Amino acid sequence: MNFEKELNEKQYEAVTTSYPNVRIIAGAGSGKTRVLTYRIAYLISELGVKPWKILAITFTNKVANEMKNRVVRMIPESEKDLTTRLPLYF
């Protein structure tokens, strides 16, 4: 997978950063879901991180499921190890 070819410069920087924790805050339509999805795929495919050791938080189940589906399209063998959880309300 050619991450540099498929992302703009800032997106690529966020996806491939060496920092262990990344928080993406940006406006609507700026590619947040894309960056988070590619970050997950990068961690799994390039750095060998196990999917169950990755925590990605979104505001809706719809986005969580969309991200999971995108990662599975990029890395089909990850499907059995990716899960989404319903939100907890306190």
C-alpha cells in the first residue's frame, strides 16, 4: 500500500508519525476519517501492531463501522481482529 501516494502531505504526516498517540481534530470534510483509517492500516501493515491493541474513538457507530470496513478493504486479513463497541453512557 502506497500511503504517500494516496494522502496529502499533512495527512501522510499524521498517518506515519512516530508518536504513539495521535489526536486528529479538524473541520468537516477535511479527511479525519480517512486519516484515522489509514493510520490504523499503517500501524497494522507497516509497524506490525496487533489490531486489538489499537484504540480509535469516533463520535458515532456509523463512522466506527465505516472505518472498520475501510480497513478491512485495505487489509482483508484484519477482519477477524477488528471490532467496534457501542458507546457507554454515564
